[in-house]
Amino acid sequence: MGQEQGTARTALLSYGMTALFTALLWREWERAAADSALSQGATVAALGVYLLGCASLPAAAPLLGRTARTAACALLLLLGCGLVAAVGPQHSWITMFALAACATALPLALSLGATALVLAGVGTAALATGRTEGQLGGLVVIASVSVAVALAVRLVEANAELRRGRDQAAQLAVLRERERFSRDLHDLLGHSLTTIVVKAGAGRRILEATGDTARAAAELRDLEDLGRRSLAEVREAVAGTRRVTLAGELLRAGAALAAADVELRVPGEVPSGGDEVLGYAVREAVTNVVRHAGAGRVEISTGPGWVEVRDDGRAGRVVPGNGLAGLERRLAERGGTLTLSPTPDGGLTLRAEVPVEESGGRP
């Protein structure tokens, strides 16, 4: 639909401009017909076909192949030069219509070459016949109109290309934002809901096994606090203001693993390098340990620009899901890497690294 509308607008503009210039030059057309070596009927017919072809070419060019466009331009130029030969070189302005039409259909270099060739031919014919009076001004007008149309067409094409680039950039920005939100929501809900399930299960087991309401109430209070924090994080994620830190994720890891009866060993001092992306790495690793590993102990090590999470669970065959894939993309955006490797005791080691110069968090 858009291409059809563009073609219709081009045709309307082309026919309108041709009609306007024909009307403005009506007296010149009459003089040219009077000077023609052809009969009046043949001259009128030739001029009608010529002007119709010049008006039609700009709209038809996008629908034609390169060879067809070149052939159509050659025919128009030959017809225009033939008319000039019939009416005399003093009417060389007639070629202006064909050159302007060709400027819309041919590449810039080819269009300028055709203009130079026509001007040279007209100038040679004027010198050969001795009709040089006023030819310089006519040739300047022809060249100016042809070059102006060619440059205007290229300007329109450049603007259209810029608009397409802008639209594509906007679409890409939307897709990236959707991907970011999807990753954030997955990382947030995957970890939070896993911890909520573990906490709820712990409270249920306490009540069923011992009937200790005080311990069960403590688990439920933790569950309530976690639910409130998760709700706040969802709101922050929607607003795009949520900030993940490595220190914060280590605290969350302790709560989630304790609820799953998994021992956690963490470093005494947490470096500030790579806070956000390394925080996501800890979150994803801990979520996977609670869900799948069946581990009894987790050890987290950190350093400038890296974090490593080791567990003693069941490594098996690692099948990367959305969480690991999203983490890998986050690291790649920072020039970092993600490594998964089995440990000697049967568990799994997840190591995330980012370049030290890029480890100060998001700019």
C-alpha cells in the first residue's frame, strides 16, 4: 500500500510539473513546431509522445528493472535529440524534459554522463549549422535543470533512507527494551518464586513434623517479607529503576539457601567491580542450585570483575534455559564471559567474568 501511494504521488507530481513547464514554454513550443522540418501533424504527434514519456518515466522507473529503465531513458533521449534535429539546435531546450526524467531513473553518474553527452551533441550541431546565437544560455539552463533534478532526487532518496534507518532504530530499541524487561522479569520472578516455594515448603514441613508454630510463624514472616520485596522489585522493573548489586544478591542467596537447608560460604569482603551483571550471575546460579542441584553446600568466591559459584550437587548434563541464556547475553553486552564446568565432587561451577575496566557497573 505504501509503495502504491508513493508511486501515485510521484506520477501526480511528474505529470503536474510536465504540464506546468509545457504551459510556461507554450510560445517556445509554437516556434519549435513552426521551425520543424516535419509536417505539423507529425511534429505534434512526436511532441505528444515525447512529453507523455517524460512525464511517465519517473513513476514507472521503480517498477522497471535496471535494463528496462536504461532502455527507456535512451529512447527518450533519442526522441528528444531527434526533435531538436527536426526543429533546429536553437530549440535545444526540448532535451531538458528528457534529461530531467532520466535524472529520476538513472544513477547519478550515468545521469550526469547523459547530460554531458547531450550538451556536447547539441553544441556540436549548433557549431556545424552556424546557429550558435543564444546557445550558451540554453545549454546552461539545460545543464542546471538536469543537475538540479538529479541532486533533488538523491536528496529525497537520502531522506527516505534516513527515515527508514530511524524507524529501524526505533523498532530495535523497542525490541531491546522488551528483551531487557523479559530478562529482568525472568531473573526476578525465577529467584523470588523459587525462594517463596522453598520457604512455604519449610513452614509446611515444620507444622506437619513438629507442630512448632513459632518456627512455622518465623518462616511465614520471612515469606511475607520476601513477597513484599518481590512486589516492590516487580514495580521497579516495570519502571526500569531496579538496581541489582553483588552484595545484595549475596544476602538474598544466604536467605534462599538457608531455607533450602544448603550451607553457604561467602567471601568476607565483596569487591565493587561488576556489581550488576555479577549480581545477576549469583542470582541465576543460586536459583538453579535450589531448583535442580540437590546440593548441601555452596561456596561463592569473588574478585575484581569476576564471581564464581560452586556447589556439591548433581551436575549432570547442563541444558541452558532462558535464565542462563539471558545471563550470557548480559555478560556479552559487557564484553564478559560465562563458564560452566563440573567440579571434582560432582557439583557444578559457574564463573562469570567481565573486563576489569568495565567492572564498575553500568554507565
